[in-house]
Amino acid sequence: MWVVLQEAPYSPPPFWGVIHGLSGSAALVLLASSQMPSPLWAFLYVLVFGAGALLGMFLMSLAVGAPFVLVAGRVRYLQRLASVGVALGSLAAASAIVWDFLRGAA
């Protein structure tokens, strides 16, 4: 747990965008675009879906990251405390999902 309090190496946002794209939205886009009446409509669907996903991820990243950026220089302790809280919350949520899966509730 204390490793979270150390400075972490920077990973670029496009890397995480590719990972998320490969994890589910790409299949959804391919499935929906395969039902379009022509290749032009399929291309336009992919273009609009991609633009909407990009805008949505940008706005969510801005909403989640802005408070951290605003207090980064002034209240370093609170930023690290919030990071640890988010990490523990993510760990708890993942543990609950795994627990339900192992119990057979899925």
C-alpha cells in the first residue's frame, strides 16, 4: 500500500485509451456498424461513435482530474490521501466482484 505514496511513472492517456478501446467498445462498434445499409453509413457511425467516446472520456477525465490538479501544489498530503482512497475503493469493488463470481452469484 505504501508504494502508492511514492511518485509513479507517467503513462500517457492515449495508451489507456487504446486499452479501453480494445476491451469492449471496439466489439460494440463492429457489431453495430456491420448492420448499417452501406459502407458509408458504417464509416459515419464509427466516426460519430469515436468522436462521442473521445469527448466523453475527455470531459470525465477533466471532471475527475481537475480537483487533483488544483490542489497538487498546495495540499500534497490531501492529494496523496485521495489517491490512496481511490485505490482502496477500486480494490474493494474488484474484491466484491471476484467474491460474487467465486460464490457463483454471477
